[in-house]
Amino acid sequence: MLERLNAERKKGGLARLTLQDVHEETGIHRKILSRIVNRAHENTSSEHPEKLVQYFFKILRKPD
């Protein structure tokens, strides 16, 4: 998801998002974010996907 979002942001001339950016906005630890990105098959708390959905929805809806 982050790669696709960054590709779209690049087309629009916006800065790329990093795991640090996502961490700062969601409060999800960077290690957990890295695990989600790199090992998608691994279980994670149901709280984390909900926070990520809210964050990405906010990012995608934000006027530039």
C-alpha cells in the first residue's frame, strides 16, 4: 500500500511517506509497521489495521 501511495504522491509532486511518518501519525511502533510491510502473512493486533485504514483514508482525502 505504501509503495503505491508513494508512486501516486510522486506523480503529484508530493514528498514520499516513510514508516516514520506513519508511526508519528498513528502511534504504531516502527517495528510493527515494518513487520506488516515485510511479512504481511503474520498476524497483528486488530487495532493496528484499523489505525492504518484511518490514517491512509485521511491522507488520500487530504487536499493538496
